[in-house]
Amino acid sequence: MTPGGAGATVRSWILAVLVGGLLPATPARAAVSADEAARLGETLTPLGAEAAGNADGSIPPWTGGITQPPAGYQVGTHHPDPFAADPRLLSITAGDAERHAALLSPGQRALFAAYPETFRMHVYPSRRSASYPPWLYAETIANATRARLTPNGTGVTGARAGFPFPVPRSGLEVLWNHNLRFRGTSLDRVAGQVMPTASGDYKLVKIHEQAYFFFNRPGSEPHRHLFYFRAQTLAPGSLAGNAALLHEPFDYGDSQRTAWIYVRGERRVRRTGAVAYDMPGTAADGLRTSDDYDMFNGSPEQYDWELTGKRELYIPYNSYRLHSDRLRHKDIVQPGHINPEHVRYEKHRVWVIEGTLKPGASHVYARRVYYLDEDSWQISAAELYDHDDELWRVGLAYGLNYYEVPVHWSTLEVFHDLRSGRYIATGLDNEFEMTRFDTDLDPGDFTPMALRRLGRR
């Protein structure tokens, strides 16, 4: 395994982009100038992060991330921790949280205040392990000068496959980098969702999820859909057999998300209203909204988005211990928050964006703040405010590198509801077969007829 070293392959792809004519020769129509785009692969990484480390060396330079799996790893198994030998640098508790406040988000400080006896953050050396296929770097560099927001900001034009805005100029561009980020070409996973009571009691909801991504394919041409997604509930018995299907548009100004559901008791598929915005999340006990899934999903049109800057922050990273099949779900789930002994935090640079609800728009969140990892454009932390501007919910995404793809994505997402003292955790996979990114799926698997067949199995 090579945790560092971009290698000749990445450099050759970058050279092919810059020399081979993938960058358009019409800067007047470009999102950024050719000179700005030329920083990609030089002072900036191919995805737009700062290539250099920070001033005190606590954040290292980016040197390519994990470029091959650890020796002995087999696709389809849980991912061994390539950094298991790293020493713990410090543990932050409620008693010394203020001393570390410069590297904590308001949401993290709120969790210390809510759970002073049990919540803690164990900090480890920073590993810039995020990596992606070389072709994705090439497409992202090309997107820098060819991708643009649609006039109303509900879509992106000119982008192909890679991240659309590696040199972002607005909060909306940063959010689109998250929405369009690479997540492989297909997804097949079984994941658990829990909503513990304040005392820690829970019942696991087991869900089989599959997705077909149109945008994230090498050489993909523009398509009216971003992805197709379907989910079937496997447990508990009272919900088993229920299924849902989504067709996600690429431009929300042209069309809205289309959804169908199969209810076991009805034994038929029916079209349903938009599963979006602040509709309650599926089987979520009212602890998150539909657009909280994947930290944020769907149309950004209800909010004005501001890029407030970049900062250093302790965020969950390289969460291989939390993801391990040596743990049982009961080892992770506890009252108030997940077990902090299995969580690894690292110092990383994050983009910070803030969404403020537009006048006349309707949503239970009046304000949303997101912190995006600079090396992956993954939302790593979220703060969600009510209409009195009180912090209501705090979200954390526990990321790692799925190095067989490779791709950086979360293994678990948790939203804490500060009002109720409860949380919802989505993505528990310790006791299930591992997520597959190589399942042979095609668009024909994502039709209402296919959903009916799935529900009747």
C-alpha cells in the first residue's frame, strides 16, 4: 500500500489534460481563467485543495492519498485500517473543549455541552488519504474552465464526470461539488439505521440500497438524470418488503425528483409526492429531514448560499475502526451519541458554506452551515438551525477511503437532535456484507416494474 505519493499515473493524466486540449480555448465563457485552472495539479491538488501542508506541519502536504489497497485486502470484505498503528495525539473532553475551540465547530461544542460526561473526541495524526481514479482528476481539471451554474443555480452545465468547480467562487458552487461528487459508478450495500431512545434502546432498520450513477462514469455524456436509486427494507418484520425508487434529475430547474413506493400490504407500486426538502426521512422517527440524507441532497433552490471561507477543523476521518467487522452494532450505539472510543478525528482544512432560507421559501431549517473536507468535497459536519436561530441538529459524517475504487465517502452518518437528546445513525455495516461498487447494475433495474418485482420477492 502507498498512503502517499501521487505517482506517475496521476501526473501523466494531469499532463494529458493540460497539453492534450481538454481545457477549452474560450476563457470568456469559462468559470475560471486558464491561469487559475493551471494551478490545479501544481499549488492546488487536481480537485482544488491546497497541495501544501499547513504552517506548523500538523496537516501534511497532499501526495496522492491511498493509491493501492493494503496487502491481502480482498474486494467485498471490510476494509482493514492502514493507519492502525498511529498514536493518539490527544483526547478532548468537555472540561478542555474551550481550550481547543479554534479547531471545533459550534456543533461539536454543543455536543460537549449536551453530553459533558460521555462525549469526547480522540485526535490522531492527519492523513490526507482521499484519492480518486486518475481519469476523474483529468475531468475535474477540465471542468474548471467549462462548468457553469445554470442561471437560477438549480443545475450545472458543461461539466463531465468530475467535480464541477475545483476552484469555487461561491457557496452554491461548493454545494454542487458535494452533490455531484464521485461515488463510484454504481452502489450496492446493506446498511443499518438506528434511532436510539434517550436511554439507548433501539431497533435496527436494515435496508438494501442500490444506485446507478449516470454522471460519475468515465467519458459520460450529459444525461437528464444524475442517478437512479432504490431501497428495500429488510427488517424489522413490520417494515420488511417495503421499497422505494427515486429518479434524481440533473437540473432541478427542468424537472423534480420522481419517486415511487411499494408498500407490502398494498402489493402495488404507486407514484408518490416529492420525497425531498423537509419531508421526514424514511423510517427516521422524525430525527432528520429527507434532504439531510447524505448530509445534504436534492435541490439547493430554497436557500441563499454563502461561501464564508476556509478553516482548520477536527473532523471524523479514516474511520476504519468504526467501520470494522470486529465490532457489533451494540458496541457503537449508546445513549446520546455513538461510542467515542471507536471514532478517529483528524485536523483537516474545510470549506465553510452557509445557507439562509430565502424569503417566501418553506423549510423547517432557517439556516444550514456545512463544513466540507477540501480533499473530497464531502460534507463532514453540519449545523441546522430553527426559525429562532437556535441550533437544533448537528450532523457528522464518518469518512474513509474505499481504496478498491478508490473513493472517499462516509461509512456512517449521524444526526443529533439537541431538543430531544436523541440521534439517528445511518450506514451501520459492521455485521453485514460490505458495500460493493462493482455490482453489474443498469438503468433497467430502476423502473417501477423492477420495483414491483423487488417488493414481491
